[in-house]
Amino acid sequence: MTRRIDEDTILQLLLEDNSDEENSSESEKEDHIEVDPAYVSVSEDEISSLDLASIEKQMPGTSAQEPNELIIIPSRNILRGKDKHKWSSLKPKSQGRTAARNIVHIRPGPTRMCKNELDPLCCFSSFITDDIVNIIVTYTNAEIVIKSEKYKNVTATQRPTDACEVRALIGILTLSAAMKDNHLPSKEIFDTTFCGNRYRSTMSNERFDFLISCLRFDDKSTRQQRRQADVYAPFRDLWNLFIAACQENYKPSSYLTIDEQLLGFRGRCPFRIYMPNKPNKYGIKIVMLVDNSTKYMVDAEPYLGSFTKTDGLQLGEYFVKKLTHTVHGTNRNVTMDNWFTSVPLAKSLLKVPYKLTLVGTLRSNKREIPTELQNKRTRKTGTAIFCYDNELTLLSYKPKPQKVVFLLSTCDEEGTMDETSKKPTMVEFYNQTKGGVDTLDQMCSLASCSRKTRRWPLCNFYGMLNIAFINSYIIYITNNLEAKRKPLSRREYLKSLHHKLVEPHMQKRILVPTLQTGLRDSITQILNMPGSSRSSLTLETEATGHPIAKKRKICAICPSAKRRMTKTSCYKCNKSVCGEHKLDMCHKCLSS
């Protein structure tokens, strides 16, 4: 294999924190469950979307006396599949130099759109843009107007929202991801004795539940017309803006991975998928293109089941060509599993305008595979057979007695065995580059803001936020490393992002005259603003929510002979001041 993968400092920072441990008013008319095509008409032994490295560890038939070896078929140079596809058992003649499609080295990193962004909020705002927030505000307010008609007395809980409050709502979801509180009921999250004052200082529990129930992402009045053409219409506009931001803000490396992510969802959805090998079993399938070196999500497309319009292409070929359209003509390599890989796709990607190479597992029922490469009793465990068709290389590898794995590559014409591991180089390369989407999915689950819901657009919104957290963090650590600054860990990054998202809303909330004194004191402490207006009864509240009375101290300004005792202190220098030397000012004047 000509290409190699370098270790990246970004990946280490991404994974360092991973060791820690509604009523729907627009439900679908029918609960439609669709089985993922990857599990249709394929036996369990034929599913090769498995870890080849783990298979090696479980090999009962291999030993030190039976090393992996390469089998060459000298009796027949030409092999044919069931569809008469012709393969050669002989290696193609070397032209004396490496093929141009294998000489690729692209350094990944942010584009000019967010090259110099060092602040967590700026990095995150590059993905959850003002346009996305404005769409949420517009259609959420339209839903609030509809729901407010059902109340006799409209209170502050049912008032319309704005962009500042929507960002604060996203900030609450961000903190729940950092603290792993997303699985808790909202009553427990907003309980100060259980989760502290952070949630309650941003907004009330009732307001949070009301906003979550009213979140909308499209025009409800025209939805039925748009859904006839696109079943994903309730979330399509927001999704397209987010994907465009992901494509514009980052340049991926030479090695990409295509695989699926399953957003767990058991409510009503016309394209809900059943995948038995996933932890959630039921959910919304998102096919993703991920940079293997940094785990940045470059592009994604929801799988809509029978509603997917493939323009006459096979499903796997359609998704590969659609997701890679931003890297066409760059000679990058794409690693995929057997749901996508096919011989026609491999040949098509080599041509203009695609100019991409492919490495992927191949299902054993493909008609292009010759019978000589199938499993036989006389074949030893750990053997490998290669056959060639110009730029295509087909590998038949037997890791254990009852299993044969087929791999197809368009960037490995040599068909060699690794001297260290005694395994085919193609298998080693596949194991190195296949885990991009799986690692991204794992990071999303370890710091997730997803909450229980019956509405699939809201489930997609949570999944979009989880990806935005990771993509923005990759931009953040890359820019800070290039600026020779130590970046925050992912947990601290999310906590810092939460603070910056909710701070403007807290500053507006503290000016409300009817705000409770305890909440006002909590907000002033969080924002490091002037203390409470109470004199002798001033209390400090810790992050745990337990109040501690302040001790009396001598005024620092009065003469020592007076010995005036006070509990009030200056918010800047923290020196004790009595009532004679305390000034009363509004918050606008103090901040100016």
C-alpha cells in the first residue's frame, strides 16, 4: 500500500475526555418502520461490516506454525465471476513509477472562513449560524402564537422568544452534554439542590419545557405541500444550512470514511429504520462522510428509505457520489463497508469527474467474485488470494476456518503481505481508515445533548447540535495549536461555550424588576457582577446550591477606632465597606 496514516495531536485531544463516564402536535399519520437494506437478503455470515482486527484475535485455526501466506493460482491466469467478469491472477506490469492517484497528501485544517477563530463561541457560531437561529426564532414564535390561544391568561412563560433566548436554550443543552445530564428529567436538572444554579439562572423549568415543545424549523402552513416532494421537508432548510457550513469551514485530509450513524428514535417517522446491530435498534439513519484523521464530519445525508430518490443509481453508489461531490477530482481515498462497495462503483470513481480511489469490503454474493476465491475446506486459515483487473485489486482473505472476507481496492496494485503482522496490506489499510464515522458516533454519545422526544425533527436537531460540538471543537483545537496556545479539553470547551451562550440572556434577565432576589444573587455571582443589594442578610451561593452566610468584617475605609462591622464588600477589590461608604448605582452605569 503506497499511502500511510500519520498520528494526529487533534485526535488525542478529541478522545482524552471520552474515558469519563413531549407531546407532539404534528405526529405522522402512520408509524412506518423500514428495515435497513444492509440486512435484507444477506445471511449473518455474509455481513462483512465487522472488525477484521477482532476476527484475527478470535482465529481458532491460526498458530505460530501456520503463518498467513499468499496463494498464487498458476494453473489459470484468467478467472471469471458468475457474470463473466474477467480477473487476472497475475500482477499488472509495473510502469516504473507510482500511479498519480496514489501520490496524494492533503493537510487537513480550517478554511479561511474560520482560520483565526480562537474563541469557543466564534467556532461554534460558524456552524450554528445566525441564519439557523433566525429560522428557529421565526417558526417557533409562530407555534407559540398558536399555543398561546389555548391559555386564558398568557404569562411570561408563554411570551414570544428571540435570538438571544434561543442561544441560551442551546447553551442549556450544551451544559447538559458537558455534565451528562441529558437523560435526566427537566425537573431534576432545574433543581438547585441537585444540579446547582446554572440551569435555573438561565431560565425557569416551565419556560424551558415550553420552548422545547414549541421548537419548529419550517413553515407549518405549507408543510403538507412540501412533504409531497420531500418527506424530510420539516427539517430540510435547517439541515442544508448546517451541511453547507460544515463543507465551507474545513478542508479534509487524503483519507475519508463513509458509514452510517443511527439517531435513536422510537416515535412516529415515515423513514424510521431498524438496525439490529446498533445499540438503539430503531432510529433515523444518517449516512456520513468523515475525515479519518480528525473525525470531522464533512457531509451527511439522511436515509429516507423508499422515499430516497437515487436518479436510477444503486443506493450505495448514490450516497457515495452525492457525499463526495465536494472532493471530486482530488484523488482522495474513500473507505467504506460492503453496503456501499461494488465493482461498477469502483470503476466509475476512477473516471472524470470523480477521480477518487476506493477501499472497501465486498459481499460474498457479488457476481463479479470468481468461485476460486470462495471458501474451501482445503484452504488454510490465514491465506490470501489476490486477483486484478487493471486498477482494481480483489482480495480474498480467510481469517478463520468458516469465514472469508473480500476486499476491493483501486489504490493497491501490489497485493502484498505485511511483514510485521503477516496480514495483507489491504486489510491493514482498511482497519486503519474504516473507523472515522464510528469514532464520531462514539464521541457524540459520550457528550450528547439529545433528550427524549416524540418528534423526529427535534431528534434531528439534537443530532445536529452534537455534530456541531465536535466539528467546532476540531476547528478550535487546530487554530489554538497553530497559535501555540494550549486548548481546553472537550468538557471544559463545552462548559466555556455554555457560559458564552447564556451570558447575554442572563444580563437581560437580571434587569427584570420582578426577578426573585435569590435568582438575582445567583446570576450576579455567575456573571461576576456586583453583589446582592441586601446588607446584613447577604448570602453567597456555591455551585452546589447550598447557601453560606458571610462573616462580618471591619470596614476598610472607616477609621480603625470606629470598628464598623459589615457584611458588604466591594465587587472589584473585595474590601469590606459599610453603609456610609457604599454607593447605589444602576447596572448600566456600573458596566460603563
